[in-house]
Amino acid sequence: MRPRIVYVHGCGPKPRADLLRAQWDRALFGRDADGTSHLAYWAPLRHPEPLPDRLNDPLEGRPGAVSEAEAEEEAETPAPPPLEDPARFVARTAADAAREAEAAGARAGAEGGPAVAEGPLGGWLRDMAYLAEALALAEERRPGPGEEPLPRALPLPRPARTSLFRLLVRYVFEDVHAYFFGGAGPAVRQVVADALDAAEAARRADGGGPLVVVGHSLGSIVAYEVLAERGQRADLFVTLGSPLGITEVQDCLAAPPAVPPGVALWLNASDARDLVALDHTLRPDYAPPGRVTDLLVGNGSANHHGACEYLSNPLVRDPVRRVFSRIA
């Protein structure tokens, strides 16, 4: 018997599938998972071109979209240019998502989604945007009297950090909106269902070892909905940086919040500074609460949302490894 694990990634463009799966394997196990891991790779449905191998995923919390040279230049600027007001950012992002949903609806011959700024996800977008602004300001390190000068590029100066945070907010909101209102949901869920089917077939062929499902960000929503609909058995369900605790997201779920019937244990991990997981506790909302464990963990990525940072945290990594060690 061999255990199986299914990864469901989050928002934004991603590296090619085999590279992304290898990155998650190494973060979780410190090595390749020896063919026991499966990736539900839905990114091409929203972002047709994968990230170049040499480019870090900016939503992993690395300064991928902000070059080191730009960061150093901004660090040397005595008075950085004024940032876009968060309210304007919210309105612009909401309008862009609404137009995309309407276009998707028109292509499908259906009516477009609601006006996002006033719709069910608008409050979440606003809260994420304002928290991003607060974090960028609060985490800007300033040398005190007598302290040595700080490195120029690390941590990123406030304009670069704000840019990184808002990139996260924009991609997450736009992809979640497309999932619920832009017609992307069925196709994304099918990718996850196919990955679960492949893992289940391999698991049975190997003698019926345990199954672990890991969902990050929007991937946690998709994995949750597929598991809830199918009732498929999973020995451990792990959600990372998940927005499933957000009221606006819960209101969009196909069924009332509850632990999927086939899930034996659910581990939900988030960083208190993660913009996406504004509500860090799922246990009160997803019955029976005895099967849900909420953990606040440290995520050292620059935006505190990086999947690999979550996977390598001992509080996340060790329970998964214990499940795998049953068949070691």
C-alpha cells in the first residue's frame, strides 16, 4: 500500500505543472514524493501561459514582479511617489472583474454577474485592500538611533511591498470572482475531480493507502466543494491561507458550510497577516467542529500567503508526514 496526496493550487498564473508539483513536494517532504503526489492543475483555464521557469511566482510571496534593481532604486528615493488610494484600487479591481464576468457570460450566452463593488464579495475585496495598505506601512523597517543602516532591498520598501500585496489581492479576487460568477467554476471543479479520480485509482491499485488533499487559497474552496459534493473519503484535508472562513465566501458556496462527509480530519492553517484568510477559524462554522483544527502559523513569505512557506511549516508538514508514515 502507498499513500496518495492531491494538491490544489491557488490563484494567478503558475509554473508548468510538473515544476509546481515538484516545488510542493520539496516544501512538504524535502524531496520528490516518488510518484505518490497528484496536482489538480487548473491555472490554464484562467491564465493560458505558464510562468517561465526562471521567474518566481509572485503570489508565492517573492518579489517576482518587482526587480531587485527597482527595489533598490525605490529604497534610495527619499520621498516615494504617492500610492493609489485603496478605495480607488478596490473600485478599479471590482470593475475589471465585473467586466470580465459579463464578457464570460456573454460568450456563454448567459447574463453577466452582479456589480462586484456592491456584490457579495465586495466587502472582502475592500478589507483585503486596506489590510494590504496597513501591512505595507507597518512592516516597513526603520532604523532607530544608533542602528546600522538596513539592507536596501530586503525587506522591500513600502512602494514595492504595496505593489506585491495588491498583486496578491487583485489576482485572488479576480480568480475567486471568476470561479463563482464568471463561469469558471464547473471547469475548475472538473480538473480537481479528475485529479482525485486519478489518485483514488492509483490508491486502490496500490492496495488502498490513505489519501491526503491539500488546497491553497482559492484551491481550498474548490477542493472543499468537490469533496463535499462527491463525499469522497480523505484521511486528511489540509487548507492553507483559505478564505473559507469569510462570510462573503461562505454565502457563495453551493451548500451550507460543513465538514465534507468523507473527510476524517481537517487541518486549517493560516498566518495572522495573510490578506486572503481574513477569518482564521473554520471550526465554529463547519460542523462537526471536532473534526476541524485551526492553526495560526508563521508564513515568512513577503506577502505571508506563499503555499511553499505554509507547506514547509512543521505544524502543517508533520501531520501530513504522519499520515504517510503509516505505510512507510
